[in-house]
Amino acid sequence: MEMIKERINMLNENKLKRSEIHKRYLRILGVILPTYILASIIWIAANIIFYKRQKQKLENGGKENTFDRNQERQRLLERYNQIPSPNLTFLDQSSIPVTEFTDDESNLNNLSDHSSFEANRARVEAILKRNNEPQFMRRI
């Protein structure tokens, strides 16, 4: 009988120790877990807000960038048209037709009609008119 009482006392002591340990760790978990959850929610909300702002800036910036790019292309074409030809200074620059060059042999044989400067100029103008961005922008 005495052994049974001793066992019961030991079990009760273990139960008290266990409940004390549980209380201590549950307090810590009760503080850490909600704090972690709250911080996670704040982090996710902040990322969503930053993403929306960044997306809006890119959309607005894209429209402005397209306008600026077209303006820059026009400016470059105007500046390029102002460059005088080194060999044909006595000819009117507007009378020289601008032709688009491709890599086939027939167009390469017709280059003898113009100076190499005019051929390069026509090639650059054709490329700039065909593309939306200036020549130097495609390398970036």
C-alpha cells in the first residue's frame, strides 16, 4: 500500500513539473507565435504595396519612355540629315532618294551610284525609320 501511495505522489509531482514546464513554454509560444504571424502579414502587405507601386511606375514610365524614345529618334534623324556629304556638297541633299538596303546582291551592286557616305547614311536612316528605337539604344 505504501508503495502505491509513493507511486501516486511521484506521478503527482511529475504532473506538477510537467504543467509548470508547459506554462513556461506556452507563455513564450504565446508571445512569439502571434508576433511572427503579425510580422509575416505586415511583410506580405508591404511587398504587395511595393509591387503595385513599382508596377504603376513601370507602366507610367513605359508610356513616357516610348514618347521620349520617339522624340529622340526624330532628333537623331534631324541631326543626321544636317550632316553634309563630303563628296557631294554641290548637290541638293533632299534630291537624293533614301533607299532601304538589304543584304541581297542586287542592292549591293547599286551602291556605285552613291558615295559610301550616302550609302551608309541611307542604311542608317532606313534602319532608324523601320525600328522604334535609335540605333544606339538596341545595343543597351
